[in-house]
Amino acid sequence: MPVTFSNEAIHLAEMHFGPAGYPADTRGSPRRAFQMIREAGLDAMEYAAVYGLRISEERAAALGALADEYGITMSMHAAYYISLASKSDEIRNRSKERLVAGLIFAPLMRVKRVVFHAGGYCGLTPEDAYKVVRNALKEIGTTVLRRGKGALLAPETAGKLGAFGSVEELVRLCAEVDGLIPTIDWAHLHARTQGQMDNKDNYLRVLDTFERELGNRFVHNMHFHVSGIEYSQAGEKAHRPLGQKWGPDILPLLQIVREVGYRPTFISETPNPIHGALYTKLLLDELEKSTE
Ligand SMILES: [Zn+2]
């Protein structure tokens, strides 16, 4: 496997761990959310704008100030109903506008990565859908650059086989469009490949594909989603807790992270996302101790 092992010591402090969305019981208070994340010993959060970005500039800036105060690394998950390959001009344009809005709000909220699902193939061949998606993202890049703002757009591996977002599609997309990095949702990949994320070689193959093509843009901005997952032949059905009961087994992934010296941000999308983030961090801690 042509991954370059750097044998760098792992620095947990340089990695980030946190929940997708506000933890439960925050009663809608952003300060309480950041406090809970810190009290749990975590330091990242993926702001969930999954039903659209319903926040004023003032509140976005207040959120950014809180992220600074609590030392939380921020990303944002853009709306679920983005469909960049849609046959409807209106839906396609609205999808692009949502991503542009995410990018414009990103600096206010200290968001470095705007995660999104590109949508389905919309009846197109995967190759035609690829081109439509790529061109839409190129236009977004131009729009946002013209406004002088910038965060990275981070298309996510999709868990349903009928959705745009295989490893091959994302690596090509990121290579052909500036300002893009992949979000690797390992649970989605597990579902999409019908259970293959269960050994080191298969994890390495995915990481190596991205690293070979994107180099440091990938290595310096690694963004992972982790959770257990339930799936059928069509792919993803539901996110589940990490651990014994559901795949994927993330231990081989964490072993690679340790051995290579990667420093990803881990966002947990388990039903209790704080638990998932802690589970991931503790597993890495244990690996570190066992080899001291
Ligand atoms: Zn995800």
C-alpha cells in the first residue's frame, strides 16, 4: 500500500473531536452547547444548518465569538435538500444559493468547512451528473471569490448507492475544483460498500486514493464523520451508535491515524453525538497508552 508512513508521534491535541449539532439539553442556548462540549473534554462542533441557514448575521457573529471563547473548532453542515444535479433550474439555483450563503456566513461563525451532500443523480448517468455537479461548484467558487470570502466546501461521501458521492466521484471533484476537500463519512462508505470498512487495508485504500490525488490539501484538512450505521442493499438506512453492535469498526481507522500521524477532525453523528465523539477520543487515547 503506497501510503507514506511518517512515524510522527500522534498529538491528540492537534486533532479535534466533537458532536454534529448542539448536544441535547442545551435548551437552545449556544453558550450552554459550547460549555457542554468543553466540559466533556471535546473541542469541535459541526453547526447543523440542515434545514437551511436560519440565523441572522448578528447571531452568527455571536456564535463565532463563543466558538473563540470556548476554543471550539467549527464546521457547518449545509441543508440536506441540496440537489446540484437537479433537472429543475429553480432547485439547482436554490441549491447553489444555499452553499453560497453557507460560505458567506462561514467567517462570521469561524467555520472552516461547509459540509454538504451534492444530492442524487436525478436520472442522469453518473458521468453526466458528475459534470453538472462540478460545473455548479465551479460557479459557486467564482461567486464566493468575487465577494472576497472563503471557507472550504466539503462534499460528503454518500451512504445511499443512488446518491452522488462515491470515493471516486469525490476525489475527482476535489481535484478539478479549487477550494474543495472531501468529508469522509466512514459510516456512509460502510453502507455504500455493503460492509467493507472493517479492516485496515480497505481504510488505507480510501485514504491513499485521496492523499495521492489531493496531497496536503487533503492531509492538512482531514474531516471525518463517524457513527455506526444500519444499511440495506440500497445503502444507508439509519445512523447508529459506535461500538460492537453496528459497523463500521473504526479501530482499524484509528490505528492508521496513529501510525501515519494524521490529524483529522472527528465529528460524531451517532444518536448521542457527544457519546460518539468521546468514544472515538477514548479509543485513540487507549491506543496511545497501549504502545507507550
Ligand atoms: Zn455524515
